[in-house]
Amino acid sequence: MLEVYITVDTEIWCDGWGDLDRKFSGSFKRYVYGSTDKGNYALPMTLEILKDNGLEGVFFVEPLFSTRFGRPALEEVVGLIEDHNQEIQLHVHTEWLDEAIKPLFPEIEEKRQFLFQFDLDKQRRILQHGLDLLGEVGVANVNAFRAGSYAANIDTLEALSQVGIPIDTSYNPAASDLDQSIFMQKHVQQRQVLKGTCVYPVTVIDDGRGLRHLQVTACSLAEFKYALDKAEAEGWDSIVIVTHNFELLNQAKTAPDPIVCKRFIKLCEHLNKHRNRFRTRGFIGADTNSFEGVADPLPSKITLTGLRYLEQGLRKILVH
């Protein structure tokens, strides 16, 4: 049976770094709740769709924002997820480090967007800081991590081992614009152990124009179904899907994105309908040994790529 990880990067942004304290309240409401005239289409809707289909998801919660805006906001995010009995794991965006009321590294004044811009010791301290922040709001048993912007390197894996997190899912073969040095540019599609950490790669497809990761806003429903079928047929162990807490909204976070909403609902319904073939799960209790025998990305079809272009073009017309 193919194991499917629906991973939700759960984070808050203020759409720029100026005037943060004034903007935070409104940004929190938009990114966490996504209130529209049709309902709350950010985190609450994502949780409800999973619940309606009886599926397990993994919510990678970014806690560093709370070092600027306080523990209650983080507690609120965690509470929403825990109320739906979904798994919480660690996600960090290092852009928040220099915005903290009490910075973790007072000597670093510039903004560093990527985790791999820090050395091994600082990465270890960042990861431990994130664990401590989650622990302060009652999140225990964290055993998986994803770096913001997939910006991990080989030091990240060693740092994770040092803080007791056995699983990483930061490696995205399609993120070629970043320093993906974990596997030295080698295509790795299934879990592999390196530096004492088991890496679960984000799943990618080869659409004929390059690699494209399985993100809810990036691939069509037909591509998701094809990837699931192909991975099952080729004997893959698992697939890792990515979304965010705000992806069901339009870019302005003012209204639902009808195409992406339908896509996510239909994907969840498909997984629910085919429980005999696909098992959604979290990383707690997941296998942490290497899975051998898979080297190449999932090949897609030119027809599916073409249909996605048409669908994404329609999104640009319908979604503002």
C-alpha cells in the first residue's frame, strides 16, 4: 500500500517587513483564518476537508513568528490543529530571527532568508529554539522537520540528529534555485538516511519541461491521480504532497480560489475512496530506514501538462 503524506506548511506573513506590529493582527486573520463571505478558507477549511474525508495530514507549524508577536498567537494556531486531531511537526523560516523581541543571535543584524546560511552550531540552536517554542504551547513528540523554502543542507541533517529529530522532509528536487546540497544534485525520490537523519523527499513529477513538485497549487488533479497510480505501480513506498494553510485562497487572501479548492477536495475524496490502495498518515511511527530501488522522478504525460496549462490559465481569469 502506498503511504501518502499530505504536508501543510503552516505559517504567517505580514506581506513585507515594514510596520510589522501594525499589520500583524490583520495578517494573522488572513493567513490563519482566511475569512470570506463563504467561510474561513485558510487553516479551518483545510482542516475541515481532511476531517470530512477521514484523512490524516501533517501540519508543519512555523513558531519563530511568535518571538515577535507572543505565545498566544502560536497557541491559537496549534489549538486549531489539535482540535482536529492532526499531527504537528516543526517548520522554521529564519527570516523571523532578526525580528524577535529578544533575538537568538543579537550579533547578526541582517536578514537571512535561508537556514543553510547558518553554520552547524547555529542551525542546531535554531532547531532547538523552534522545538522549545512548540513545547511551550504543549506540542510534544515532534519527530519531523521542514526548512522554510526547502533551504536545508547537509549540516541541517546533522543538526536535526543532534536535537533528536529523526526525519527531515526539506529536500525538494524541483527547487533548483536553492542550494539543494543534501544529495549533491542526485535525484532521490524515496526516503534515504544520511548523517543520522531519514530524509523523505518532496515528491516530484517530470512533466517534459522539468521537475514539478506535487503541490496543490502547482499540479492538476489529473497529475495527482496519475502520480499516485504510477508510484503504486512502480512499487514506491510513499509520496509527499505539499500545501500551505492559505492555498485555498486567492492571492489577496480575500476570497476562495475555486479551482484549487475543488482540486484539493477532489484529491482528498479520491484518497478516501481508495483506502485499499493509499494510506494517508503522519510521520509519528514512520519508517526511518532507507528505501532502495527508486531513482527516477515520476514521468508525467504531455497531455496532462497541457491540461494543467489550460487550468492554470483559467485560474488567472477567475481568481483575483
